[in-house]
Amino acid sequence: MDTHKVMTRKETRVVKIGKIKIGGGNLVSVQSMTQTKTYDVDSTVKQIHLLENAGCEIIRVATSDMQSAKAIGEIKKQIHIPLVADVQFQYLCALEAIKQGVDKIRFNPGNIGSKEKVEAIVNACKDKNIPIRIGINMGSLEKDLFEKYGKYGVPRVMLESATRHIKILEDLKFYDIVISLKGSDVNITKEAHLLFASRFNYPLHVGITEAGPVWSGTIKSAVGIGSILSEGIGDTIRVSISGDPQEQVRIGWEILKTLKLRQKGVEIISCPTCGRTEIDLIGLAAKVDTMLKLVDAPIKVAVMGCVVNGPGEASFADIGLCGGKKQAAIIKQGRVVKTVHEKEMLRVFIEEIKKVLKEKKFEKEIKNIRNKYE
Amino acid sequence: MDTHKVMTRKETRVVKIGKIKIGGGNLVSVQSMTQTKTYDVDSTVKQIHLLENAGCEIIRVATSDMQSAKAIGEIKKQIHIPLVADVQFQYLCALEAIKQGVDKIRFNPGNIGSKEKVEAIVNACKDKNIPIRIGINMGSLEKDLFEKYGKYGVPRVMLESATRHIKILEDLKFYDIVISLKGSDVNITKEAHLLFASRFNYPLHVGITEAGPVWSGTIKSAVGIGSILSEGIGDTIRVSISGDPQEQVRIGWEILKTLKLRQKGVEIISCPTCGRTEIDLIGLAAKVDTMLKLVDAPIKVAVMGCVVNGPGEASFADIGLCGGKKQAAIIKQGRVVKTVHEKEMLRVFIEEIKKVLKEKKFEKEIKNIRNKYE
């Protein structure tokens, strides 16, 4: 049964970052940032290739010095996804990055120092049709706004800070703007997004910043980015955990998959097991998961322990297995198509999954099923 | 700076499960379910002790047979948290579990078979002041309701199914009810919760069912449970992944911590690093994380890579470290208190964390700082 239904999403302006469009109902894209020294072209390109492979669709590089800004042209030649220059205060680096063909600039106009410098960057962006992301960060907000709104007013401080930077660009008749409102506090960050979305229609780059080490950072990012997206807010996402940036990209995709905003790979539904379970369900689910890891087809596979919720949940899946006493039922479109002994269930189940891939015209993905599960 | 602020939570009835109160603004509790055969008392008690140790506050056991129901009294004697009997169709098991002193029954009155049987259970619950959880599951919904609402109407089917079961109990003047509305689809599950919360004020037990293997199940649970809680909905939670139930409890706590609904252990804020980072930030964050894993004090520790967002984010933390070139600044209440060489930074940072624990009256937690990080 097809019960996919995506939440109503807030209508935003469309902004083009190279070949990727964000906002205005375009697919929510996954982005990341390199950890290398940008001027080290070889290392940077190598990391970007790994990230592309993991599913990264837009990549950002730190551009805090002229040597890094000058490297952008060479990096661009060697990669396949749009490149964003992250500039903090150095307006000459921004100008150089634009000259080198960067696809987006991330800088906050209020931090650049003078109106003339901002105007120079904005004019260069206009000439090349390059958008600007204003990145509001809970860690670098204006002191006067804190005094105005008090310690519980951080979301309003973030909104007003964004409003100030946006005004600088709008006064220069520049509207090709993306906004981010990042914080390490999920409640504050979500509230800031709700406030912003009720006031502006610029597309939002969503992230929970400084989310922490891998395990807790994964959960924090999933709760934070997930709860904002589930409000229909957000046009591109970036997961920030202290770990391998490829893992950040994989987590980003998984959040989008969970919310049915994107499809990538197989969705596995499996139960936590309980005293009713008579087969090694956790082992089986882990094996099926490993074997299907590289299969990129939007099918839903259920691995269920017992007859209480098993057949019902399996009916929402394309193919399901439901454990019994030393045996298992294989369920397709809500009907039991086969009953197999426990010893045979993994092999037969994988055969049935292959049939589903064939029926759904993903025959070429069959070769991506791993033969081993360890 | 204290920026903790919990979202406004929906007002619900208070329901008592043994010593734990849920609903009505009580703390959101973390629960789990055993994977053992309930009649195997030794294995069940052993697993419950592990779960208690991980932070489980309410435990449920499958009670599908009389042997398991009869074991409940003995299990209760050996554990320290409230016990819930999960009954599917066998009303005699429910009656036996109540006789054995169980603290809550999970059963759906519409599935028991006759009015007389439901009445027998309800009367037994009234006598002993035991609440009932009605567990609506996307995998076992009524066919007639599916026909009524169509394939995109699953949230309404879940609501109406709950309404039917609730009516049976209310007609018997029984109101000591907890509801769960679980599905493996996050969007559907969230929508069902929003519909339910706008209609009823019974407390909600929140979970994403059959969330899948550990990694994807963690993300799905965090997105699903997190986005429901962040609407102010939910009074107790259970994470269902195919894996160790202790891990389910740890994930549950981490979701609540992320949303500031509960406090447990240290919160670590650390950045993903970028081309600006000059120290081994990821390694340092992982080490600090490992060393503080067993420390149960609600302090916030920031480990930041550079001066762009570092000092600002660190000012939201109780203690922070901010990397520079071969050195690091230690920041307390927004002020740099020390600058140390890279080689010394971990040791000195841990010393400063000890001082914070002492100042915040968590001196007894200092002994829980691990000396090693591997």
C-alpha cells in the first residue's frame, strides 16, 4: 500500500547554486563542508570526491585566506558538485572566490566592515548570478540584540540579526539570498526557524551547529533538523557532527528518507523483538540491512518478529518476512506467498527481494546485493 | 548563560504507573520492553536490571501466555521499576497479571472478544488502581476504517481506532487511560499525534514502531519521537530499534536531553571542523566525550575548533575549549581563563571541568571521570 505523503512545505524563493536549485518546492538537498586546508587542492578534491560518492550535492570550503580563495578555480575543475566559499571577514577573499568561479558565497554583510566592500561583493555576485548565504549563528550574535531581548529571547535575536543582514542586501536590490539560523540548542533553533518562516520567504539552509560527537550528534541533528523539516521548513540541510564528513552526508540523507522528502536506498522496517519472538530477528534484520546497503532502489522491506503487528506492518512494505516458530512467512502485498524453515529464510527472502526489484524495474540493482553479511 | 527553555507542553491527565506519574506536566519518562521469554524469570530479571542501569523507568513484558502472566509476581519482587503486562487477546492473562500485582496493562479492549471480558479486566484494574494503555499500531488497524478514509487517511484511521477503544473504556467509566499511536512511518505517526492531541487529553506514550536496524532506527526514532515531543506532545517514550534494549533506553534519554525535557549526563557541544581548524578537534571531542561518559551532572561542555563561532558557542556552555594554532583557549562564562599548548590542552581542560563540577555542587561526580579515553 502506498501511504507516502509528504508534509505541506512552505513556499520559498528559488535560488540556484550552480546546477542545483533550492527552494520553491525543489527537492531538499544535502550538503557538507570540507575539513581540509582549502589551499591544499589535492586533499580538498580528494575529500570532495569521497563526499560526492556519499551523496553530497553541494560542498562548502573555508575561504579565510587569499591562498585558499585562489585555489577555488582549480578545485572546481576537478569536482562535480557546486562549490560554496565560506568567507568570514575578508572581503578580498570573497571577490577572489567569485572571480575563480565559485557557485555561492557564504558571508554576513554586517561583518564585512563597510558599505563599499559589501557593494563590491554584491555587484560581483550580481554579475555572475551567484547567490549569497547569510549564516546566522547562535555563537556569534550581536550584543545589543541580546540586551534587547533578554536571555530567553535568543530566537528573536537570531531573527532580528538575520533581518539586519538581509536589509543590507535588499537595500542594494540583491534578493538571491539563502539564510541559515544555526544553533547548538535544538529548541532555540527550531523556534528561530518558525519565526523566520512566518516573516520571510527566502530559502533556508537548515542545520544544528556544533552537534557534538558522532553518537549524540547524530541524535541531536536528527531531532533538530528533523523537527524543523517536519514543519515544512527547510530547503537544504547540513549535518554538523565532530566526525567523518561522509557520515554527516549519510545522516542527512537518512533524515530526509525518514521524512519521505528524498529517496535513497532501501527502507528497512524491523521490530525490536519481545518475548513473543521465536526467531533470531535482530540478527536477521542486521544481515538483510548489510546485504541491501548498496542497493539504490526505493523499496520498503519489513523484517518482523511475530504475528501481532508483523503481517499488518508487512502489508505497508513491498516485501516482508514475519517470524513464527522455527519458520517464517514471506508476505507480499499483504498476502503470505511462502512459508519457509528458519534455516532457509534469509536465502529465500533475498530471492523474493530480487523478484521485487525486477518487478519494480530496478533489475540493475540486483547486482548490488552483497553476498556476504559480515 | 542559561538559555534553557522547554517548549509549552500540552496539558494531559495524570496517570500513575506504580511510583511513576506520567502526564500533567510530569517529566517525560523513558521505557522499554524485554526481549526474553517472560516465564523465564531469571533471564527477564537480569535484562530488566541492565535496563534499569541504563536509565529505564518503566518496563513492559510480553504476557501472551498464562505461564508468563503467573511469573509477574516473582519478577516484580526482584526489580525496582514499574512493570507493564503486554496482553494481546488473552483476557485471562490480563486478569492473572493484575492478580500478580502488575502496574499497568497494555491491551486494546476492542480485541478481547466480548463486553463481559473487557468488563472483568476493567473492574480488576479499578480495584487495584491500575491504568490501561490502549496501543494503536499502524500494523493492526481496522479494515472498515481504511475503506472509510482511503490510503492517505491512515492518521485519521489511527485516531478513529483509538476513539473506538477509548469509548469502550469510558462507557465502563474507566478513565485511567494512556494511549499510543505507533507507526513505522514518521509523517503518518506525527499527524496521528497532532489529531489525537487536539481531541483528547489522555497522556501519550510515544514511539516509532519497527524503526529498523540500529543506525537507521536511531535516526528514524530521533526524527519521529523528537518532532512529536517538540510539538509539546508526549508523556512517556519508548524507542523500538532492532538491537540491544539498553541502547533503546540510551537513545530515548538522548532525545529528551536534546529537547531539554530531561537532564542526564554532560552535554557536549563540538564543531564539525573545517579548513580553519588547527588542532585535532575531532580526536579531542571524542576523548572528552569518552572521559565524561559516566559523569551524571547537567553541565554543558564546548569543544570548538576556531575563533569564528568558538568563543560565542562556548559562552553558552559552562566550560569551553577553543582551538587556535598549536594552542587552545579555555573559556569560562564567556571569558578566556587560560591559554594552553596543544599538548597540555586535554589535561588542563579536564582539570577545569573538575572545577566546574565542584562549583556546581557535583563534586561526587568527579570520581566518575574516566582516566583513559580508549
